[in-house]
Amino acid sequence: MNNRLKVLRAERNWSQADLAAALGVSRQTVNALETGRYDPSLPLAFRIAHVFGQPIEAIFSE
Amino acid sequence: MTDRPPVPKRKKPLGYASVLGLCVIFGLLVGGASGFINDMGGAIADPLRAILLTITVVFVLAISLIWWRGADEAVREAHKWAWYWGGSVGIAAGMVVFALLSWDSRLIALPPLEPADAVMIGMTLILGLQVVGYTVAWAIWWLRRR
């Protein structure tokens, strides 16, 4: 699964630690998500969508 | 835009350092109590050892549960993957040792052992192999996601 996490985070000038704190996960988890090698659970995907103020399908794609 | 994202109020999870610190303190206490019981000896020593062991197991389970609840999903996934693959490979490696010992005692020669010692060595060997497999699998999970 592909995602736009890194782009969205960079647009907001947030660090991985900032995003990790907002999502309630570790910075290593944010890094794993951004590399696309770890797919989040549905609850975490909803939290990500909420933090960025965008629908899930605008962030994640096949 | 440079504002940081809003951080919801959450209970701060117990980190690795806190878990290690608590375990070290508890280990020192149990070690001290164990030494005290050994010095004391007598008929009361065995029941006291059983009580101490029970308290230790309950503590380990409690601290593990508290830490697990604070861990995020990727951290949990890494441990579940390591538990399954690392632990299974560790058991499989133990089976190889078992087969070598069973098929031909010339391949691995053990000195004569008391049954209790043989059981202890076998359990320690399997546990050790599982811990090694677990650690390697856990590291692989994270290295593949860097």
C-alpha cells in the first residue's frame, strides 16, 4: 500500500516526532509507515486522516 | 505552516527504560529475599520459595501487561512476528539438537547426568534458542521497515 504521509508531513513542516506524538505512536512507527513497509490498522488510519484533516483515500492508495 | 499538530491527552506509556528499571529493582529484591530464605533454611524454606516464585511470576506478568497496553501497534506487531517466527525457529533448532542426541550419541556426547539436571539443561537450551530466535526476528522486523 502507498501513502502520502511523508509529503503531507513535510507540507506542514512537522517532524516525525511531532506526528508520532499526535498519533500516539512511536517515531519508529511513523518512519515504518512513511517507508510504506508497514500498513496501519484501520483505527490508526482514521487517526492519521483526522490529524491531516483529509479522507483516508486521499492519504492511502493501493 | 509550521504549527505542530495537536497532541491529544493520553496516559504516558511505560517505556523500555522504565520497564528495565522496575525489573532490576524487583530482581534485586527477589535476589535478596532468596538469599535470606537460603540462609534461613529449615522446613519453612520451601513454602517461602514457592511464595517468592509466585510473586515473581505475578510481577513479571503484570509489568508485561502494563507495558503491552502502552505499546503502539507496530511495536506489538514486531513482537508478535518475533514470537511466532523467532520462537518457532528456536524450537526447530532445539529439535535438531534433540534429533542429533537421539539418533547417534557420538554426534553430541553428553557427560552422565542426573535426570533433574538433564531436564534443566533441556529447558534452558530450548528457552535460550527461543530467546536468540526472538531477538533476531525482532531486529529483522524493524530493519526491514527502516
